[in-house]
Amino acid sequence: MIVVVTGTGTAVGKTWWTAAVITCLRATGKIVAARKPAQSFDRSDTHPNDADVLAIATSEDPLTVCPLHRSYPLAMAPPMAADALGLPIFTISDLVAEVAPNPNAEIMFVEGAGGPHSPLACDGDTVDLARELRAGIVVLVSDPGLGSINAVRCSADTLNGFPLLVALNHFDETDRLHVANRLWMEQAGFEIFVTPASLASRLID
């Protein structure tokens, strides 16, 4: 099964959630892979990049998670970073073709960049990636606070047609707003998860 991970925006916790869910799944004996078809980052940032974090979670080579030529040291959307760095343009089909297979994996996570409609290639975004990969599930990571309902609803509209699971990052059960937002979204029909373990359980049901 392919699970595509996106967020309501940039820096909402996609990679942290993906790595944490992978850790939970592997603890149950599941064989899991992760791919980041393209990534961009601030070259001055000393923290591990997304591919490194996912590679640690899956015990894979970071260059298997994200090919070196798709790792762009500039904090822009990947196709914009490639252009600014004078590197060749690339398409969604190029990224799909470069997703390294893992025939042993029971679940493969494929993480996009930014939100569903953030540019991922010169001709598409994570929604297009999910379609070309024929994703079985899309995980949408969101902040749980003010504005999250609108962000989730707008993102969900763009992901129509995919089974959607919503992960609320940094959910605080003592925060009245977080709890109210979660309840509203659940009543609106969204499947909401506030811990990686609960999402992992859902994926193996």
C-alpha cells in the first residue's frame, strides 16, 4: 500500500509524523519504506533534512529515500529551487519513475513538499503525485489550533477521491480550542488522529 503524506502547509510536522508512524508500525513487525521524491532545504540549517529523518525511521539509505539530484539546498518549493540553482526542470512523471521500489515493504510512505497544491514539479503538485502513484490513502497533517478547520477543509477539497486521514500535530487535550476543533472536524466526517500510534493502528486494521 502506498500512503502519500501532505500537510495543510509548510512546517506543520509532516516528516515528524511520518517518521513517528513508521516507528510504531515497525514495532509491530511491519516492513515499511519511505520516499521523499524531491526536497528542498536551507543549506545553513544544521538539523537533519527530511530524507535523513525518514531514513533513520526506516533504516534505509537517505539516497534511496530521496535521490541526491532531487535534493535542493535552497528554501523554495523544489521546482523553484531547481530553477534558481540553474538545474534541469523535472516533471511529476520523472519523480514517480525515480521512486525506488521496495518489494518487501508492506507500506510505503511517500511524502510531498508543503501543502497539497504547493509546487512539487514543473507540471504538478502532491495531488498529482498521489494520482500517478495511485495512493491507497492520503495522510493530511495539520496544526490543531486557530484556522485548522479551514485549512483542513480546503486541503480535503483538493484531495477529493482519496481516502483521507487527518493528523493533528501538537494536539493538546487540555487546550479547549484543540478539543473543539477536533470535535467539529469529526462531526463533519473527518477521520482525526492525535497520536502516531493511533494512526499506525488504523493503517494496519
